Amino acid sequence: MDEKALTQFPIALPLKEVKALTNGIINTTDLITAADGQKYIFQKINTNIFKNTEGMMKNIDIVTTHIREKAAKSGRDPERATLHFLPASNNTLLYKNENGAYRVSKYIANTVSFEGKATEKSLEMAGRSFGTFIKDLSDLDASLLSETLPNFHNTPMRIAHFLETVKSNPANRLDSAREDVDYLISLIDEGSKLSKIKLPLRVTHNDTKTSNVLVDKTTLEPLAVIDLDTVMPGLLCHDFADSIRYSANYVAEDEKEYYRAGLDIDMYKAYAKGFIPAVSSIITKEEIDTLVQGVITIVYEQAIRFLDDYLAGDVYYHTQYSEHNLVRTRTQIGLLRDMLKRRNEMEAIARDPSLYK
């Protein structure tokens, strides 16, 4: 822990306790207890991934301030409805020195996040939380926010990069993935459909895992969406899609028995049951029409990203063995094949009138 950085925030020192939180895989996070007993989350930001830390924290400041205002008007506790970051000595929410970039947020007491394998109940509650997040921010001008990760869901750009990697074959792995490459190339038109449709630009979360929702330990009611580093302008269907891609597959993202991959329609329905009613008052017809296409596009995009990295020699995603990214690719392909077969079933659920009342 960088104690010099810690002194730049309004925290009573010396600390009583420091507990490392290891559930995150990007930033370094500690739960700290100050001299006065107050608890905070102290983080060192991974600047290798998040290069524009000032823009990221400005986004977070705008978004959390807006949500607190919305929560107060709707009778929710503003301090439990979203994260609250403390200003550093420089009057910003970020302190940087030669060792890195740091921030501190208030600890939201008596809460827990959804960890482990999602259930229908946890997925429905996560859907409600992320849907409420989008609704709360629907009257916030998305152009006020910067792109934390530029071109994050620019599928045509991802496709172009993938094709260049296939052509150059830098790690000499193409022969071992020829069938996967051919299949994904055959679906370029399918993967490009969403990019050709004009949709409202909204403030979106872009990492809609169930673990990014805090719930009250006592009531188990969802309270706040956390891990706001990727909040930026985006499409509503992306936040609908990514949680389904991650949690509604029969198998884990890197299951070696990837042939078992496929859409768990009950989990898909559970997320839709939570998400769609939460956004029903602000969603447009065009957004309804592209919910399923968004899911298919996100799965396709992730498949080409995993395969691109495999062909490049595993330069982006952390891997545990040489074919790890290829296994991830095939798991996404299995999910994608099943979704394409069941598109009509998915559409019927996404358009269910009872979800829009």
C-alpha cells in the first residue's frame, strides 16, 4: 500500500486495519479501517488498461452525482444507491504520483456482491439493477462522458483487426484454428448488422456481471451498481447482452468441454425479466427490436476477440495454458451457434408485452 497516497485523502490515520480484496482482477483494492472506525475502499488503478484516468474519474463523478440526485428524489438512500468517492488534496477524485493512480470511496456497510455462479434469482436482480442504472442516467447527456476504452464495442473495427491477424498469422497458430476462423468469417455479415442500425447513445455500464451489483446483506435487495470504470457512452443492448453472454451459458467462459456450451434459456429469461421492466419507460422501439441482435453481436464480438488474441500469441488476455484463448473462442462459438438456432425463442421473450407494463 502506498501510504503517501493515502495521506492525500481525508481519512483519519493511522489505519486500524487493511484487508486486501482479491475478487477484482484489474485494479488493486483494499478495504481499510481508519483510526475513527470509518471504512473505505482504497484502490490503485491499473493504468495499463485505463490510460485516461482523469477522464474515467470525471465520468464516475458525473454519473454518481446524477444517481445520488435521482435516488434522493425517489426515496432511496443516496449514500447506498451508488459509490461515493472522496476528493484528494488536489480537489479531484484522483491522486497520482510516481507509483501510480489512486482513489478512495466510502464503504457501503452491510452489503455483499453476487459472487460465484449466477442463479435465476441473482440474474433477475442484476438485470433490474443494471436496467435501473440506465434508466437513472437516461436524462444525462452521454456526450458529457469520455470513452474510457475507445472503440470498446466497435465491432467492425474488431472484425478488421481479426482479419489482419488471420492474414499475418503472427504466432503461426492458424492451422490449429482453421475451422473456427472459417466459421467466424462466414458470420461477418451477421456480426456487422448492429453497427448499421441507428440507435440512441446512452450512458451504459459495459461490464454487466452479477458480481458488479451490491445487495443488502439483510434484505438481499439490490442497492448499487459498482465497478464504474467502464461507464461511458454506449448502447442499451450492450448492457442487456453482456450479462447474458457471461451468465446464461451452460458452461463457464473457459470450459474445456466447450461442446457443452449453449444458451440457458431460463437464465436468459431471468435477466430479461429484471432488465426490461426497469427500462420499459425509456426504451425505444428500435432498442426493443435490437435486444436479441445485441446479444448475438456481443457473443460474436467476444469470439473474434478471443480468437484474435490466440492467433496473435496471447498478447491481451491472461492465459494459463497455450490453448486457453482457443478454448474460450470455442465456448463462445458454441453459445453463438445455439443462439442463432433459438433466435425466435429469444425474440419472443424480449418482446413479451408483460415485461413492458
